[in-house]
Amino acid sequence: MNAAAVHLRGLERRFGDRAVLDSLDLDIRRGEFFALLGASGSGKTTLLRLLAGLDRPDGGTVLVPQVRTVVFQEPRLVPSKRVLANVTVGMPRGSATRRTGLDALTEVGLADHTDAWPATLSGGEAQRVALARALVREPELLLLDEPFAALDALTRLRMQDLVERLCRVHRPAVLLVTHDVDEAIRLADRIGVLREGRLITDERVGLDRPRDPADPAFAALRSRLLADLGVHTLEETSP
Amino acid sequence: MSTATEFSVTSTAGLVVPDAPAPRTRRRGLRLALRVVGPLVLLLAWITGSATGVLSPTLLASPGQVLAAVGELWTSGQLGDALEVSLARAGAGLAIGVLVGLSLGVLTGFSRLGEELLDSSVQLLRTVPFLSLVPLFMVWFGIGETARVVLIAVATSFPMYVSTSGGVRNADRGLLEAMRTFGMGRLALVREVVLPGALPSLLSGLRLSMTLSVIALIAAEEINSTAGIGYLMSTAQEYSRTDVLTVCILIYAVIGLLADGAVRLLERLVMPWRTVGRGAR
């Protein structure tokens, strides 16, 4: 199991004079869940857009699988299509597509909303539709761009469980871009921290699943990652 | 800390380079050249058509004849006078029409009561072809300037009305709610939030209205007129002067083009927030 899903070497991306990504190297294996942490403007989303093929690198190598899907921070559903049509958007019409679309909606718990308009959905429901839309294509690489950032705390926890469960079933390689350290520790096999265009941390999460935030090892990893992000916690500053 | 080497992979089989869109930075000169190509091809076709005799001069004058006619009309002062009269008519009619359309559009787009009261009547009137109003207006206003200006005003108010009410209705509900909580009154809301938000559709309405003002101008001037481009045209028709007719048609085209360019310029001037902050991340 040493085959790659993402292979980056010497990746560069500049906006004006500022190098947002500066000779970045990164490999993500097939089926691996990689969480990328970083402060605002650290280049996380830029990296994700490069992998999605929405942006061009200024230099370096980018290799990704053919089938990649993205869940954005906002649901980005087409307002003029019903939920099921939004899930199967861009796929060939037909009963087979309809069935896989329905299966995907069932997986995210929205089987009874297939004919609803996106405007009638709550934030969490809309984001679940976006997740179903991303999974229905059976991606080899799933790109999650802070997909839970706009959700309330309870919905976010439920969404995290859902993503964890679905990723265990479908086994795509995942790049999760997030600000939320707890979210990264709960979900990821491996966590990287991006600062000034480079990965300053890249480590495997050695905790057993399901992961408990009350676990001392969880807390230790959390304060270590927060320190890498430039946030110092009480445990670390107090004697 | 560990680096990527610890997690390096041995096989990258099956991976591809993502197919990212090319950056859209076409040079200014090229953009301009692409815009000019179409009109230039038409002009060349006209020149060659006339030179080879495919286009008979009795049907359509050659470019040379048209240029000569422009010179003749200009030195005799006919063209200048006609332009002045026509532009004043179109301008006055357009100003009134746009103002009426804008006011009615805001009224029906912003207030539920306004929509219920007015929208059906305006939509009903809108379906009446404005050319059919010409005889009626002659009876009402006589054959003077008033009838012409009113005709242009009526014709131009409808596109403005439709675009305005649509744009105003699409105002961001959440934003309106937020501004209300900060104590903004209805008038201020319309002036400072609704209208700026509706500007894109207002300007496309203005574009349609401007085009229509030229069309209405022709219709208004063809009837019992003693001055203006339309008058010039109807006299040229009597004497079968295709060169003068072509000059008039070209003048209408140039007026339309200038009007369109003016709105484009206006778009850039009145919506500075639309051109900043795009693409950067």
C-alpha cells in the first residue's frame, strides 16, 4: 500500500511578489486521510485549488488521480435544480445515474429530500447534499475545503462523524483543509501544518478510533499543533 | 519535525497532471483587435461589392459616394442641423422615459403594494407596440415636438421598467434585513443598498432603452417632420438618393454604438466595487 494519490514536488504558487506556496513537497497515499492545518492566508485553500485543477502552479510537479471531487466551504448547489439533480449534475441521464444518486442521498440521510429545492434546505442539509454530490462520483481523491466551517457546533460534530463513516466505506484519499485542530485530530490519519508556504509539521496521528477529546494523548497532540499554528495554550504556558 | 520524505511513496502510477484553466490575460491590443475584426470585414465586403459591381449603385451607394455625400451634407450645414434636432429629441425622450421607468420599477420592485397596484397595468401597456400609438399621439399632441418626445419616452420607459423592477426585486433579502436592524429608513435603503445592488440590471435596461430611443426617433421623424435625420431620410427617399440614405443609416449606427460605449464606460465608473477583489485569494 505505497501507491500515491497525491504527489507534489517543489510546488510554487505566487500572487504578486508573495510566494503563497514555496517549494512544497507532499505525498498522500491512496485511502489516506490527510488534514492540512494553517492560519488564514497560509495557502491551504490555494493548495486545494491546485489539486482540484482550479488553479495553475507557477512551478513544480502536481500529480493527482483522474477522478477528484471537491466539497467547498459553501454548498454551491445550483438553485434551479432539485436536490437529486444537484447530486447527479454533470453525469449522464438515466435510471442508473438516478439510482446511484438516490443511494448517495440515502448515505447522507437525505433520501426523503430528493425533490426539494436547495433554497428550502438548512445549512447542514445543503452541505450533506454537497457531500453526496462529491461521493457519488466515487472519487480517488476527495478534497474538503473547510466544509464544516459555516455549520453550527452540533451539526458540525454530526457531519464529522458522517464524513468519517463514509470515508471508511468508500476509502478515497482525502485532503481536508481546516482551521479546526480538534476536527483534524478526530478525522485524520495524518496531519500537516502549513506556514509561510511550507509544511512545518507532518505527522501521523497515533490515536485509536473513535478518538476522544478527553484522552490525554489527544490533548497533547492538540497543544503541539496549536503551538505550531502560533497559538499557545494554558497547559504549555503554565508551569 | 518530520518532512515529506518519511511519508514518501514509491509509485505514482495512474496519476495525472490536473488540467487547470489557462490564465485569462489577453493583451489589451489583441482584445481591441478582436472587437474590430467583425465591423472591418463588413466594410471590406461593402467596398469589394461596390467595386466589382455586385452591389448596384442604384440599390446601395459605394463607400466613396457615401463619403462624398457626407461632405456635401456637412458643408451645406444640413447634417449638423439634422443631428442637433434629432439628438435633442432622442435625449429628451430618453431622459423622461428612463426616469419614469426607473421610478415605476423601484415602486413595484420594492413594495408589495406597488407591485399589486401597478405591475399588471404596466405589463398590459408594455405589450402594446409603441408604433401603433403614433396616430393616437398625433391626435392628442398635434404634429409638433411634443408628440415625438412623448413617443420616444413611452418606448424607452418599458425596458427600463422591466429591468429595474427585476433588479430591485433581486436585492439581497439578508442584506436588507441587516440594514433595517441598523436603523436605515426605507428611502435610504433604496438609495444606498437597493439601487447600487440593482445597478447591473439598471444599466442593461439603459442599454436597451438607448437602442429603442433611436428606433422610436426614426418612427417619430418619418411623420410630418421638417427637420432631423428622419426628415433627411424621407426627402432622400423621394429623390432616390441611396448615398444620403446610407449616410443616415450609418449615422443611426454610430449613434447606437456611441450610446453603447457610453453605458459601458458608465458601468466601469459607477460600479468600482465590481472590478476590484476578483480572482485574488
